[in-house]
Amino acid sequence: MSFTFKFIRCILRGPSLTSNISRNLSTTTRITATRSNTILAPVSYSYLHNPWLWQKQEQIRLPVNHIKPITLPNGMLTVLPLTEPEHESITSKNIEEPMSVNNDTKQAARLIVIRRKKMKKHKLKKLRKRMKYEWAKLRQRRELKKEKEFQAGLIAQCKEAEAFSAENYILEKLRQSKAEPPPLFKDTPEYKELMRIKKLRLNIPK
């Protein structure tokens, strides 16, 4: 921004800005004095040697040159192709089975037992999953049957208690007390017959 432009701008703002004009004049004179008296030295920048930055003088090396060449095993130079002899044909050869020294069959008996147990467990799990609701119905029917039998017994006891008569009970007990006691088993004819058969079997003399 030139001095004349600043001066015109300050005049347009008003007469109260004379202090700003004097300040601007002093700054411009100070800047011109310093520019005329001092000589600026040329700026020198240090050259950075950063290995991570690409330098223009560095030669670009392709990674293909650093790959090790592939070599054949045992220091061979070439691999000969597989060729069959001319005088012998493949059809004329009789290929025999190799002689096996050990012909014993190996049976994993323990693994078979373990597998059988696992299969039984797996099948039982599937059966329980498949028959879940059917077995629940059977259990419910059994419980209902037991409940009905229990209720029938309770009803029978209630009816027996309702039909109980104290007078008849006392009369029955008095009749039993006056009746003759039954004879002993040893005095019955059945016991005498059993003893006779026993003596005949053992040949006991009279």
C-alpha cells in the first residue's frame, strides 16, 4: 500500500485521525532509512544429506540384479530328460508286487470301542430330541392314571366312613367274643394226615 493511498484513506475517515497519519509517516520514513543504510546478505541454505530422500545424482538400482540365481542341486548344470530304452517296451514288462516283510493286519480295537460309544451317545441324543413330545405325553398319561387311582381310593375311604355305624360295630365285636375259638392246628385232621404221610416217607416205626 503506497503512502498517497494511505493519506487519502485517512482524510476520508475524518479530521480526528491525525495521530494515525503521523504514525504512518514515521513508520514509512523509518523503513526507507533502514532499507537505504543496510545491505542484505545473500541467503545460504545447507545441503541436507538424508539417506532416505532420493538424490538426483544417485544411480537407481533395480531389485532384479540383487536376486540370487536359482541353481540345481548337487551342482548340476542341466537335467537330462527321462527316456525309456528302445529295445524294451512297457507292455512286455512284468511288474511284480514288492515283497512285504510284515503282513500283519493292524486293528485299532480301542478306537473302534470309542467310536461305538460315541455313536451310541449321538444316536441317543438324536432319539431324545426326536421323541421329546411323545415321551412327554406318555409321562403325562401315567401321572393322570396315578392321580385317578389315588382319587378313587380317597372317595372309597370317604364312602366307607360315611357308612360306618357304631352300633353295628359293637354288636359284631360282642358276637366274636362269645363265639367258640377255633381248634389248634395240631388237633385238626389235616395235621394228623400230614404226620402220617411223613412217617411213611421216613419209615419211622410206631
